Amino acid sequence: MDELRRLIGAGLSQAGWPEPAWYETTPEDAGRGQAEQAVKNGAELIFACGGDGTVMAVVTALAGTDVAMAVLPAGTGNLLAANLGLAGDAATGVEVALEGGRKRIDVGAVGDQCFAVMAGMGFDAKMLEGTSETAKKRIGWLAYVGGAVKHLRDRPMRVRIVLDGGRPMMRRPRTVIVGNVGRLQGGVRLLSDAAPDDGKLDVAVLSPRSLAHWASLGWAVVRRHERIPLMETYRAERVEIRSNRAQPRQLDGDLIDPGKSLTVQIRHRALLLCVPQPDGDPDLAYDSGAAQRAAEGVRAAAEEAE
């Protein structure tokens, strides 16, 4: 944490920005209360430094405000950082904030919590549940492969899916994913048509029945095929998923309590997010490589401050 503080402080100082105020998370509050207090204290930009839980907490606090959020990956997983092309690089996250790229994006709301990337019910949450924190610290996003293998042969769910109050669809999927943007960990793009500011949620219903089905589906996703076998896709502003039994659930890669239902409502352009320039591109990670190269100045300033 001292190294991260030095990196941020040196980068901001070099750009002529004031010294930031620091708010530390606690086991009881992953960042929502701290972000809300920072807003009350007059913050114009908040760096969310941490993993998926911290980022989701800050997204929830800032949705509907004019305070910008910058993402600095510092935890064992950070799905929004992956969609910004930050790849675990805090210096690039600082540079992105300094460059001034700002984009208003949609968020999904589940009860009183908000997410920026995706929510899920079923296999994807089981995969997270089966992945150890130790493995994530050692090998990063590849640790999720081990968590996935444990559940490839699990039985499918029985669910009813209702989109925008329409006719119920009865399905037996392995997982249902509701996304705002499309990338998974490792940069794999699952929802190729998802746009972060179109006022719509993208829904993927995955229904593989065997290991061969999983292999076919995974290959098509990795190869970015236009049509993915055993995956149905839909778009809606409100998504209701109900199962006959409690299922594991996740928001932005962070587990929430299991439940029999998951209801997601879009909040259009609710979050002001720091993104790589040009900020008008629908791909949040567009030209993130330029920001990574420009971040050498931030890294050099941090080294001088040691």
C-alpha cells in the first residue's frame, strides 16, 4: 500500500494536482461508505484502489453523481480494470485519470447495489466460489480456470427469464450472465455487441450439456466467432431471472449471497468513468497501450520519490 500511495502521489504531483485524501476500506465496508464521505467532502475524482469488491462498492456510491471514478487494480481480481485494458498496472490507471478521458457509462442495479461490467447466476458464480485467493495472488486470472474445472459437470439450473416484462422464457442453462460491457478476465470478450452507454443490458444464456459442449463454446468465444454455440443472447433494460432453488450469484466478479432470483435494472449513463483517450470510442480499452506507454512518466516520478 505504501508503494501505491507513493505512485499515486508522485504522479499527481508531477501533473500539478493536489495531494489526495486517503480513505481506507474495512472488513465491514469495502468502499461505499468511504466514497460517499469523500463526495460529501467535495471530491471531484475518486480512485478506486482494489479488487472487484472495492470497485463495485465505489460504483454504487458514485452512480448518479458527477464525481468521476478512476480504477487502479490492486486486488486479486478486477473485472472493470480488465475492460479498461489496465492489466494490473496501477501506473497506467493514474495516467488514464491524468489524461482527462471521461465517459458516462450505464450501470446495472441489483437492489441497492450497482455494477459496471456484469452480473451472473449459476456456473460463473460457482467458478468464482471455487477459486482460491492464494491461487489468484500467485497466477492472476488463470486461477479461475481451476475454479471452472471443478464445476463443468454440475447439473443445469431450471430458470424462468423475463425481459422488460415480456413473456417468460423457460430454460435449463448452466449460467445466465447479464452484461453492460463484454470482457471477462484475461481480455476474453464474451458479449461482442455490448456497449457501455447504450441504455441496454446484454443477456447471455449458456446451456452446454457436456465437456464437448463446453469445449465448443469456449473455442468459439476465444476465436471471437460471430455465433457462439449453445449460447443465446438478448438485450433488455430490465432482466428477471428466477430459479427453482437457490443459486450462487455474482456482481462484477464479487460473490453476493446465493438466491433464487436475480433482477437487474439498467441505470442509463449513471457513472462518470475515467477511460483511455479517445473517450468517445465504445470500446473502453481502446488504445490503452498509449496510456501504458505514457505512464512511464508516472513510474519515473514514483521512483524519484523513494
